[in-house]
Amino acid sequence: MTTTFGAAYAGVYDALYAEKDYDRECDLIESAFAFANTPVATVLDLGCGTGNHTQRLASRGYRVTGVDSSPEMLRRARAKDEPSSAIRWLEGDVRLVDAAGPYDAALLMFAVLGYQHTNNDVRATFANIRRHVRPGGLLIFDAWHGPAVLTDRPGSRSRIIDTPDGPVRREVTSLLDVRRHTCRVQYRLRREGGDVFADETHMVRYFFPMELEMYLEAADFELLQMGAFDAPDREPDETTWSVLVVARAI
């Protein structure tokens, strides 16, 4: 898999997503915890990035392990962490990492599953998570919803973001590969009036409902809910770009 979230991109990541409502997303995650057979106390946050879900869940009383493959993203997560917190940070690949456990719930938030491009990648990811989650525990993740991606295709866009070091223009171009269910997303970051200082290509896979259900069943997870990300009780349709999925370990 290609290297993404390098030093330059990671350095402005939190500014790029400053408007993302992580508190609301943690509310949704906690609501999904109600599907567990017993109360959730331990959480494995895979693809935790700079720790925006990890830290909020820890502040709500959960014992959380945050895992990410990018050392630069983890460095920023650790720098924001409270010295008294019980968060454990690990660098690792979601397909292979050994994070001990077992855990009451595992998370793959903000399209982390989409960075698993091949069928073997997806199978390995779910199998590894199943090894970490106790029977009756949960897997909660979001993913790009194929019917909407093909209906409302991604294009090119640009916007200016305020950062501590001044305004940054983020330019995004996207190209679909419908054979492989992936979208090639090119991110270029430049200071206003300056040269590009970060140029990354992110390949993101999109998924279809029956496909996700098949992968989950093969890894001994029972699909419990698949709904619109912002309204999980609503059935996704061709206008739903992101779905929130809840599954329980058998």
C-alpha cells in the first residue's frame, strides 16, 4: 500500500478537518455501543489518525488503544494527549497489528476501511479485528457507499483553510476506477501564492451493502445495522455517500 499522511499533510490535518463534528460522531459511536451484549469499557480505535475520536472517547471514561500506520499522525496524537490519560498508542497496520485485548468494541472511522484496496486487504482487516474483539463485542465503521459514489461522482474542488502558519489552499482531484471500486484522490496543499508543499495520492475503496455483509459474515461478525452516517436509522440510498455500520462478533 502507498504511503499516505506524511509529515507535511499530517502537519495541517487537524486544520483541514476543523469543522468535522467529532463530538457528534462520538455520540453516534456511543449510541451504537448499545448493541453490545455487555457494557463497553475497552475500545480499539484503528486508523486513529491524530486521535480526535480516541481522545474524546477516553475523556468519556473508556479505556482506548489508538492504532495508526502513520508515525507523523501518531506523533501529533501523542502531543495532544493529556499526561494523565489512559490511552495507549501503537503504530501498526490494521491488517496485522497485535494490540492485545480482547476489546469490547473496535472502530474504523473516517473511511479507514476504504484504504484497504484489495479483497485480501479487507478480509485480513476484518479477521484481525475479530481476533481482537471478544464474542458479543462490536465492530463499528463507516465506508463510502458505492451506489452514491457512482450516482454523484466525485470531481475536482479547491478551498482555503486557515492554519496556525497561515492560509493553505487544498486542491483535490478525483478519478474513479469502477472495475476495482476505488477512487484515486490527489491532494495538493499550497500556501497562498506559494508552491505546493504536500502532494499525496490516496486510493479509497467504496463498498456495496451485500459486499460488506459478505465480508463481515466471513470474519464471524453479524451485521446489525447499516444506515446513513448522519442518521444511522435511515436506510442508505443512492444519495447516501457514507454509511455507518455496526456488527457484532459471533
